[in-house]
Amino acid sequence: MESMLNKLKSTVTKVTADVTSAVMGNPVTREFEVGRHIASGGPGMCWRIYDGTKKSTKQEVAVFVFDKKVIDRYQKFEKDQIIDSLKKGVQQLTRLRHPRLLTVQHPLEESRDCLAFCTEPVFASLANVLGQWDNLPSPVPTDIKDYKLYDVETKYGLLQISEGLSFLHSGVKMVHGNLCPENIILNKSGAWKIMGFDFSISSSNPSDAEPKYVCKEWDPNLPPLCLPNPEYLAPEYILSVSCDSASDMYSLGVVMHAVFNEGKPVFQVNKQDIFKSFSRQLDQLSRLSPSVLSRIPEEVREHVKMLLSVTANVRPDADQMTKIPFFDDVGAVTLQYFDTLFQRDNLQKSQFYKGLPKVLPKLPKRVVVHRVLPALTSEFVNPDMVPFVLPNVLLIAEECTKEEYLRLILPDLTPVFKQQEPVQASNMIQLIFLQKMDLLLTKTPPEDIKNSVLPMVYRAVEAPSIQIQELCLNIIPSFANLIDYPSMKNALIPRIKSACLQTSSLAVRVNSLVCLGKILEYLDKWFVIDEILPFLQQIPSREPAVLMGILGIYKCTFTHKKLGIPKEHLAAKSLPHLVSLSIDNNLNLNQFNAFMAVIRDMLSRMEAEHKTKLEQLHSMQEQQRSLNLTSQMNPTEETKIDDIFGGSAASAGVNSKENGSSSVTSQPSRVSLTLEEKQRLAKEQEQAAKLRNQQPLAPQNVKPAVTTTQTKDLTSSLLNNMTSLNNLSLNSGPRTAPMQAGTLTSGFSTGPTLGGMGTMAPVSNGFSSPMGFSSGTMAMGVGMRPASPGMYGGLATTTSTPNFGTLTQNQNQNQPSKPPDMSALDSLFTATKPKVSLNQMASKPAAATAAPSPWLNQFGTGQPSQTAGMQAGRVGMTGVQGGFGMQANPFFNPQNFSQPTQAPTMNTGMLKQSTSVNNDLKDLFGF
């Protein structure tokens, strides 16, 4: 890589040094910048051709340089002869002005080291193109090495040379004297130009007389640069020292032969013995073999043979050659017409430009780009011709690469985008651009699109011409995907909406709606909902076409997978609007059915979406409710009852009612919790929240907390309990006779207790520390029996495991507030008896004589009547749950259980316990 860079550096340095040494000090360098060496030409290929630019205008030029070092080997007088010959040729070229002659931009300048002059931009000489690479840079430029002439270029090039000779012979009365590929230059556009007038001969007769040309005798002692190329000279020039215009025509015939034979002339000439060579050549020309002209096209072969004739009078003149059928090729004629455009009026030009699109595809791209395109873009300065030129320019742009488009076409198109005068031409220009909008948006850079192309589209949408508006609206969807989103959102859509609302043309309004419907897919969902759909309600027209356009936009938005309309918008705006439009009298049956089909689809989707939402919401609420109940409930049956029926809070409410004003009527109300209960509930909720946030634990068997681990002997426990019961019966005071009016004595405890249960062991609720229930008893009168295994709807039955440790601890205690635990007697039930624990039997009141109402059983066992209560005797109740309190049950009347005015003087606690236990044992064992 480094060696390649070094080689490139040395090459550039060498070329720069050559240019510097050759042109240094020449006056040409004061006005022109000299670039790289691109070609060579002139007599003996002695002129080096460089590209360059004019310093003041940056105009591109070609700089011809002759380095005097080339002739250092010659004597001084020979050097002077060479220099004089070269000067004569350039000076003659400078005086002549014709499209077929090389145009000189700056005359010849001489310095100590070189000769230099400037011309129009040049590509190469014809000799370079045909493979003669003398005096070219090394390596040979690729564009010259690979250059191949197309047929149309060859035909039109030879036609141009013929026209140039016609000008010299007829107009100037001059013979070129050295017409050969070295003196034919191809400019940047591909046109063939004549130069090298070093050996030109002007007529010695006055201009109105027959021209007469005086020829110099061939001097083989002169330097080669002082002699014409003998291979292209006519035989009479050497043999008879005479010449006229026919001599140039012979040279043209040899050039035509060389063009079709890779640069080879008809005969090779021995310059050492030129007279002998020409004598031999004369004989061969007299008997010219068909094989010599075999590679020349058949339609021109006969004319070339005539040009190479020994007899000068047989040769066609220049005017006749320009009219031969060979040059009637459509491509050659087209290029010739371009060269004469400046002579045509606008009508002729417009007719030519209209037919040009049919010819352009037949021309090679190089010819179109370098010959046709510059001629077309030069017409942009004529506003009236732009509508006729522009289609051809855009047609050429389609075949160009993006780089060629940016370099050769876009700079000339930019002013045309902004052209607004004259109005008729401006409208036509907009139509043409709109038809080629995909090309413009594809190859034009984004910045130029934003600054030049899109403003032209916006003007077309707002144009006063209905035809332009319709065409613009029809074309916009075809290139909408190439427009950037901000421009479409902020500039294009507002103008389309404005055109739809403000126009008086039904076609423009319908096309506006159709255009919006087609570009919906390139818009954002919420932009459509916020800007497009509300705009539809502003359209005042009610023609069927407009209504169907509105329906189409709704349907496209509704059914498009990227867009869609939310159900809220459907319900509030879209459906009401569509329903009101559907009953318009202008709609026919098919149109009405189309409206109803869309409306039904919208209703179906709105129903399905909202139903799904409600189902999901209901499911979430159920899950949340289940989660809340699970987190707040204890695993034991007692805690579930407390949470459902108000628990101890209701019990506390009962106590406060009875201690206060007992005359207040009982009604279902929510009693506030005590501070301790709120603290307990808060702790439970906190623990539940922590457990929900924890990772799921492996299931473990939770064993109820017991005080002892050894299994008790049920027989010994039964005997001990019997002994305890006998002691209680003996120690109790005298019993009072049953009262006629039953008196209810209640002693409610403040702890969360369950009526009918004895002393309970601590039970773990799964969330907090073991929760103990304070003991409570309920003593029944002798005349009362349990109504059913569960007096209060079965809710009094406990599922907790009996605590046998408590029985042992309470054997010797004689406390009136804690009855003995008789759960040990549960095993003595027979199969015919219901499976009810003694603790439950000891806590349940006797059943009333009448069966309870089934309707009342859903709130608990029905309240006994007053008559039954009065005959039942004294009943003592303690530890009744709040869920069965006066306020929890609307059918419970506290007035039936009012406190007696006089409390008994006897010890009622022990009596109640003893009486209740003895009655239960009597029911069980029959004694």
C-alpha cells in the first residue's frame, strides 16, 4: 500500500513539475489555472492538452501547450521554422470562427519555454481515440483508452468535418492542407472540430473569382513538424505540386477509412523515398481492391471510393458529401438540428422538442448526456420553451445515475421549480413535475426536496386551476411514501384539507377525500383520530360521492391494522356522525347498505371490546376480593365467624346498649371497633401483606399448640371430671325455685368469646401469635333443651381440637366464671345419638316448645316466645358472640331480655353452672 502511495505521489509530482516547467512564465497562466494533462493533438501530436479554468469566471477551458524542449535537437533555423509553422496554424485558427472549427478562448502566448493558447473544453483528439497515444501522460487516461465511437457519433462526426470543409472551401476559399485525425479534436460534448491550419493555403484570386491555390513543393529536408502528414495527402500534392479543394476531399476519404479501420490509413508511406511511395500508391488507387474498403459501411462505401479517386474531378465536394444518404440517420439529423437551434424560432423549436422523446431512446447515453442535455438545459432561459424542454430533460434524468443527476441536471432544474411566470407555462411545468415526482423525490437530496420540490407541490394543491388540483391530488398518493412525515403532517395534509373545504368543485372535494384515504397508511394513528376524523365533520357538502368518500375514510381507518378507532371515539363521535349521514336522502339503496355495514361492524367491535373489558374488570375485582378475604381471615372457624358477623365489636355494642339506654330499638348498624381490635386487625393486615410479597413456601403441617405432648387416659380424665362435677354440686348454694317470668342474667365478657364453648386453648390463626378466647359459660334453666345440634344455624359448632391440658389444669379450681371442659366425654356418644360435643350441649339453651321458623334459621335459631321464656326459669348467659347480638339481628328484641329490677342474693354463678351440667348429664345418661 505504501509503495502504491509513493508511486502515486511521484507521478503527481512529476506531472506537476512538467506543467510548472512548461507553462511557467507564460502569460496564459495569469488568467487561467492549468490542470492535469488529458490529451495530445496537432501536427505530429506536438501539442499537449491540459484542462483548466479561467480564474475570473471559473469557466472551463482547454490549454494547449507546446514545450520547446521537444525541438532542442534541431538547429536554430529549424527551430525557428517549427515555431513559425506552429504560430501560423494557431493564428489562422484564431481568426476563423465556425461551429465546426475549434473555438479559441485565448490567443497564442509565447514564453521562453513554451507556446500556449486556450480553447473550448476538449476531450481528446481523434487520433487519441483511434489508438495513437503519442505525447499522452503515462499511464494513458482510462477514459481515452476505453473510448469507443458509436455509429451515430461516427456519422455525425464525419458530417461535421464535411460541413467544416464546406465552410473553408466555399466561405473562406481556403484549403486546409493537412486534414488528418491529429488535427480533428473532440470537445467535451463530443463534437468533432477542425484545427491545425499550419499548412493551410488561401486562394490567391479575389473572392468573387475562381479560387486558385498555390502549393509548395515537398522538401524532405525540412523537419517533420514543418511538413504535413504524407499518409493523408492527395497524390497530386506530391507528384504534380498542385492542390485545390478536392485535395482536402481526398484527405477526408482517408480519414473515413481510418475511422472504420482502427486508425489505419489506406496506404503506408515511406517518408525516406516519398516520391516512389506515391507513384506506387497511384497505381494501387487506379485498381483499388474491394478488400481495402471491406470494413466501411456499405451505404457509404461507394462515396469513399470516389473520394479516393486519382482524378480530382471525380471526388465529391464538401457540399455534396453533406447530403449523401449515409448522413440521413435519425440520430445524426437530431444532433445536427441541435447545432442549428439558434437559427430556429419558438414554433419550430416546440415542434422539434415534442418529437424528441421518440428519438432519445435510440441515442447512446453518452451522446444524450454530453450532446443533447447541454442543448436542452440551455433553453431553460426561455420561459416559453420550458414546458416543451422539461419532459425531455426528465426523460434523460431517468437514465442518469444519481451522481450525474446531481452534477448535470439538478443545478439547471432548481430555478425551474420556482418558476411562476408566465402563468400558463407555470401550470404546465407543475403538471410535468407532478407526473415525474417519483423520479424527483428518489434522486434529489432531502435538502433540495424540502427547499424546491415540495413547495412546488404545495403550490399545485393551492393552484387556481381545477385541472392542476385534480392531477396533484391524484398523483400525491403515488409518491406519498417518499415524503418525510413532518412535511406531510405539517404542510401537505393541512393544504389538502383546506382545498377540500374551500373549493367549489365537487371533483376536487371528492379527490381530496380519496387522496386522504390513500395516504392514511403513512400517517400516525393519533394524528388521524385528532386531525382527519374531526375534519370529516366539517365538510358541508352532502353529495353522495362526498358521503361515500367520508365513509371510505372511516372504513379505512377502522379496518387498518396499524390505525383503528378506539371504542370511546366510536361511541362518542364516529358512530353518531355516520348514523346521521346514513339517513341522508341523496343516498341510494346500495350506498345506504354500505353505511349500515360499516356501522354494524363498528357496533360489533365496540360491543366485543367493551364486554371483554368488563369481563376482565369483573375477574380482577373477584380476584382482589378473594385475596382481601384470604388475607384478613383466620384459618379457624371462630375467626371466620368474627370477620363475617362483626365479632367482638358487635358484642361490645350489645354491652354498651344494655349498660346504657336499653330502650333504643335494635337495628342493623355497624359498630366501631375498639382500639385493641383495630391494633390487632392492623397487625394482621400488615402480616398478610408481608406474606403476599414473600416467595411461596412449601406447605407444612401446622400443629395446634398444646401444653402437653403426652396422650391423656380418657378413662381417668372422665373420672376426674366426674369428681369435679360432684364437688361443684355439693358446694353450690340452695337452689331457688323456677320463676314464672323467666329472668335472663347475662354477663358479657369483653374478650372475643364464642357462646356455648368452655375454656379454649390458644389457637394459632396463621398470621399472628396464638389468639386465646376468654372463657364464658351459658347456663340454661331446667325446663330448656337444645333445639338442635347448632342453635344458631350450626355456626356455634367449633372445629378446633379440644384442649385436654386445660381440663387437667382446671380440675381443682372452683371458679364460678369457668365451667369445666367436658370434651373428654365426647367419646361416650352412641351411634344413635348425634355427634355433638358436651361443651356445645352445655352452652346451648333449651329448645322452645314450638319448632323454629325455617326463614329465621338463616339468621340463627328463632328467639323463644315470652311465654316459653317465662316458664323456662332462670337462664344465665355469658360470652355471647357479637354476631348474635341485638344489633346484628334485626329480629332480636332487647326488651324481652331486660334486666330484673332486683338481683338475687344467692350465688347465681355456681348455681347456673351446676344446674346446666346436671341437666346435660341427665339428658345424656338418664339420671
